[in-house]
Amino acid sequence: MTIKKISKKDMVKLLADWGLDSTVLIPSRDEGVIEMAEWDGKDISFLEWYRNTVIPPKSSFLPPMEEMFTFQKNGNGYSIEVSAEQRKRIIFGIRPCDAKAIAILDKVFMDSCEDPYYVSKRKNTMLIGLGCNKPYDSCFCTSSGLSPTESADVDLMFTDIGDDFLIEEITDEGEELLATAGAVKKASQADVASLKKARAAVEGMVTRKVDTKNIIEKLQASFGDSDYWEKAADKCISCGVCTLLCPTCYCFDICDELTKKHGARYRGWDSCGFSIYTKMPMENPREEKWRRVRQKVCHKYEFFPMNYGVIACTGCGRCIRSCPVNWDITHVLGSVPVEQPIKNR
Ligand code: SF4
Ligand code: SF4
């Protein structure tokens, strides 16, 4: 793999070059809320303050609310117009944990079924990773098989080495994208040594650890332990924030907006943390809070890995940072009883 580099001073030029052909999204701050948003063509101050987004980049593929189609009454029938995102996009600055989260969502929306709304956005979007240089205390990516500089799920990977970024070309598309960019040079041996040093330093900054060894078996064994799950769920107030902001959660609801002759269908984020999420005409299998908290944890660490072979938690720490009552998934994972009799499902 060829490693290249670019001076930070040349980043405006690089993004502007990419912007000629694609919409460039970068970390942006609006009233304190950070999310990936369209670049204005000038401002790269995020390189100074950015740690991670509050709203995860899944919102660029599975928006909080999106129009699926509109329909119109014509005589005796209806015509339908399907909404589709076709713009070419480049997301610059995605963190390794969030790129992994997109790879996890790909399994749901591209591999096990083809969701046309997700696929049209995903196929037209390149992911340009930016390694972390200041992880939060709540981050635990190294316990989820990742690292703050992991490059597996992006097209190009940028690592900060001071005045420059080193760039690894991960995919052919990434290599092609870089080939057309001015201001990019080949890295020297000394630069590559700096890359290794920068990586080792930042990995050491992720100090929160959680033991996920045999976690599937442990969760299976504890599934019926209602005492444990009631205690684990005790302080949760079911606000749903942890799931809405989780980069790998993908529950959605669908609703129609109707007027006399036309209407639109929308889908928007939903959460298994809400008590009415599983409400059915005859019953609600997760009416009690502890069942919903158990579902959230087991979905990520038991059901998803059993179905897809990968844990659906990247250790991004958003659920810890955003919880209004300091509920902490690492404490729950760290205290799952090893063996319990099945009492209550
Ligand atoms: S953010 Fe905290 S309080 Fe809200 S649902 Fe999640 S765990 Fe419960
Ligand atoms: S469960 Fe929490 S730490 Fe894991 S991916 Fe979701 S928000 Fe991040």
C-alpha cells in the first residue's frame, strides 16, 4: 500500500477539488450539536475542535426522517413517485468506530435485504476516515476489536502527524479519488515512522475496557435472570436517546401524511427503548423497562453476532456520553452473571 501525505494548509484545496464532482460532508457544529453536514467550501476549523459527532454518520444513510415516496390520486387510481438520493457524496472525517458502524448497517440494509433508500445513498458515498487523536473517556473501541486509527471500513484513511496528514489508500476507489487531487505527495520513511508512533500513542489513550470474552454465552445464561436485568435497568428513564444516537441502531417507524388527493410516506428513527415500540393489539411483550434494556444489550452483543458474526457495538461511547442518568453499557456488560437459571423470559 502506498502511503501519501498532505499538508494541513492544503486541506481546503483538497476538499474543494473533491467538491467539484461531489457533495462534501464534514463534521459541523450547529448550536453545540455536531454532525456531518455539507461543507461551505471554506471552513476547515473542525480540524481544531473535532473529536466525534453527536449525531452519528448513520444519519447520512438512514436519516432521522426521510420521505420514501409521494402518491397522487389520478382519476380512479394512484401514481407513485419514489424518492431516491443520487448525489455523489464524500464524507470526510468519519471516525473508525463510525465507519465500522456503517459496515454493520450494510449487513442489514444491503446484504440481508436490499433497502433501496439506503443502497442508493451508500453506493454513491465515499468514506474518508480520520483517525482519532483525542478519544473521550467514554470510548471503548479497543474492547470491540477496533482501534482509534482502524482503517478497515473506509476508502482513504487520514492520520494526523502534526503539520501533515498521512493518507492510506484502502480501496481502489479511494486510490482513484486521491490520484486526481493536487497537493498530495508521497510519504517518506520518516513519515511512516511518525504514523506508527501516532497510532501507538492514541491507542494508549483509550483506557476504558470491557471484557467481551464469551459475552454471547454469558448473555444467554443470564437471559432469564429478571433480578439482574431489573437492577441493570433501574435508573434508565426510557428516553431512547442512547438508541437514537447509537451508530448501529436501526429501528424505524413508518407513517403516512395524507391530504385529499395526495400524500407522502415517511420513515423515521424509532427505539426499542420506548414502551410502545412493541405494543400489539393483544399484548406488549416488552412492557417492563428491564425487558427493553435487556433487548438493547442482547441485540448488540448476542442476537446480532449470532446472525451476522459481528458484535453490533463499536465502543463509540455515545450512549454513555448522551445518557441523562449516566446509564453505562460497559458497567452492565462487565457485571453480567456467568450462570443463572432461566426464571423469566
Ligand atoms: S439514554 Fe439512558 S435513560 Fe435514556 S433510554 Fe438510554 S439508558 Fe435509558
Ligand atoms: S451501544 Fe453505545 S458504545 Fe456501542 S455503538 Fe451504540 S452508542 Fe456506541
